[in-house]
Amino acid sequence: MRLENYQISSTIGFLPEPDPLTALPSYNEYFRKLDALRLNTPRYFGTTAFRRIIDDFSLYYLTQVEKSTCGEFEEIREHLNVEPIARLVKLALGSLVQAYVLGSPHEAKVGNVCPRIPAGIAKPLALVSSILDVPPIIAYQDYSLANWERVDKNAPIELGNIMVLQYLLGGLDESWFILPHVEIEMRMGKVPAATLRGLRGVKHTDENAVGEYLITTKHGFDAMNATFLRIPEYCSSDIFFERVRPYIHGQKMNPALPNGVVYEGVWEEPQSFYGETGAQSSIIPLCAAALGIKYPNDGMSRYVRDLHPYMPKGHRKFIADVAFLEKIFSIRKFVLERCLTHPFLLDLYQMVLEGGRTFLEKHARFAIEYIHRHSAKSTAANPHNIGTGGSDFFTTLMRHAACWKCDVLPVDMS
């Protein structure tokens, strides 16, 4: 197993390497127009014309791009096979979809949604999503993993040196919701490579290699938990609930879209997809797979499995391969079998589990503060009791957290 085969970095993990594109190819007219539209979408919300503007862009695609006699559609399709371009195109089109369906902040608040996507947006979104092998809706891999750029290209990927590429509504609160997730991914960036070393350590009966994996993962959890606590610095729970959250809500389990959304020109029947959620990050699923965390076979587990297709295809293949190898080279079993001869491994293993449990519990408390407590402001398009991914978030997170435990206590060798 080589990380590059899964499009995973040995240093920055699941973040894209090289850094995400900041602009689409300027020599292509469609890409130029799409770039301008995506960057101006937050500004159009202050007008009554934003859906008409997107309709005009849709018509342009259908009449001048798709039916072009000079091969523009074929040129665009060829460009979409370049993953950095495809990622930015999906981020751009996914943002337009959220804006079109949900409408202005007032319309989103009162539930005056539009349950259809014009064909000139739906068709290219379905195309690029098919190439990337992901559902045609904005997801965590678009909104967080690939939605940043460095201020100083030579400085680290961290808060203070990263800024957002694409806003849905705009403002510091939205920015400060996105960017800590980027830093969280960076803080866990060395864990995928360490995971492979840990599994090899089990295979070769190398206690030091397994210990190094556990130390790397523990430090990663410590750092990501510290970053997560920084979200309230510039992201107000009130502004998040009313101005940010509605635009990352999906179609599935959305009371304002009970029948889904029609992707015109793509499917005859309405479709429903989960919205953007941190549960689409690969970090916790990878660690759970490597550490032998077992979830009950219930609605929570089904929900987690349902979210895997929203991860980049290389990442979900890596998680699946690690889960398969864990059955043969179990780190958990290796540690427990050595609790007397190598008690430091059990200590480290429990510290790692505590780090994962702490993150999930913090996430649950965040969800209560930023979503659930706003029951007085709850609307059909922005319900306080359903997560953006369509889950009963508090129950899901707490049941996740409860599974991160070890049923063997550290051994007292004194």
C-alpha cells in the first residue's frame, strides 16, 4: 500500500497536494464565466436577480457550450479529467446549486425554496461528480478539504495563513467555520502514513513501530481537539445557525425538501443527497478502522456507511483497505496481548481512544450550542433537531463516542 495510490499525502494527509487551484483556466470562456459567477454569488444575494443570473448561465451552457461546433464541450470534459480542475468546478457548481435551491437568506429562513436545478447547472455538475465518483452536491471534500489557499505559499497550512476560496453567503463567521476544519485535517496529516507503519509493525511483531503509530495519532488528536476549540473565536453560533448552516444543508432529511430536488436534464425523478457535514471527513473513519473500533449494527452505523461515498474515492478505498488489513494485523489485539510485557502500548492505546472520544464529545457539544439550542429560530429549511448531513446529530455523535473505549485497564507493574 502506497499513500500516493490513494491520493493521500504522507505529511498533510487527506488535504489535496499540491494546494487547491485558486482559479479555473482563464483561456476557456466557460471556465472564465463560471469563475466570475462563483466568486460573485454571495454578492447577488443582495439583489432579486440571482436566480435569473444562474438561469442565464444555465442557458449559456446549454446553447453555446454543450452544442458548440468548435469542440468547447470536449475541451471542458478533457480538463475535468485533471483532478484539481474537477475539484474547483465541483465546488463552484455545488455552490450555485445551494444558492439556487435555497434562495436568499430571507427565502431560506422562511422555507421558500426552489426544488429544482436548471439543466445547464445540473448536467455539468452530474458530469464532474461522475468523473470524481461522488454525489452531485456540495460535500465536506469540496467545502472544507479543497476550499482554501495559503496567504504565504511558503508558510504552513494553519489558521492565520489560510483563507477561503469559495463562500456560500460570505463573512468572517463562515470563513472561521471552514478554516479550522482545514487545520484539523492538517493536524492529523501524518496519521495515514503512521497507520501503515503501525499495521506493518503488527505484521513484523515490532512493538516500537506500533508505539510510534499510537504516539503520532495521540499527538494528532491532541492538536485537532485544540483547533476545534478555536471555532467560537470568530464564528458566532447565532450567525452560524441563521446565515451559514442553511446553505450547507442537503436535500435528504430536509423538511423543506420532502420530495427531493429535480436535476433537470439528468434524472426524471427528484433526488435527495446528504448535505455537507464533518462526518464526511475521513479522519475518524480511518482511525476507527485502524484501532478496531466496533459500532453497533444500527441506524448510526448505516448513516456512517451512507456518508462514505461522499469522501474522495481514494480516501474511502484507503479506509476500506485498512479495515480489511486490521482483521489480519489487529493493532488492538496486538496491544492487548502485550499489556503485561509492554504496558506502555496499552497506555498509549487508551490515550488515543480518549483523544477520539474527546473529539466526538466536543463535536456533540458544538452541535448543541450551534444548532440544537436555536429551537426558537428553527424553520423547515433550517431545523434545529437535524444535522446538515441529515442525522440526529447528538445521538449519533454520543453513540460514536461511547464506542471509543478499551475494556482493559492499564497494568500496574509496581
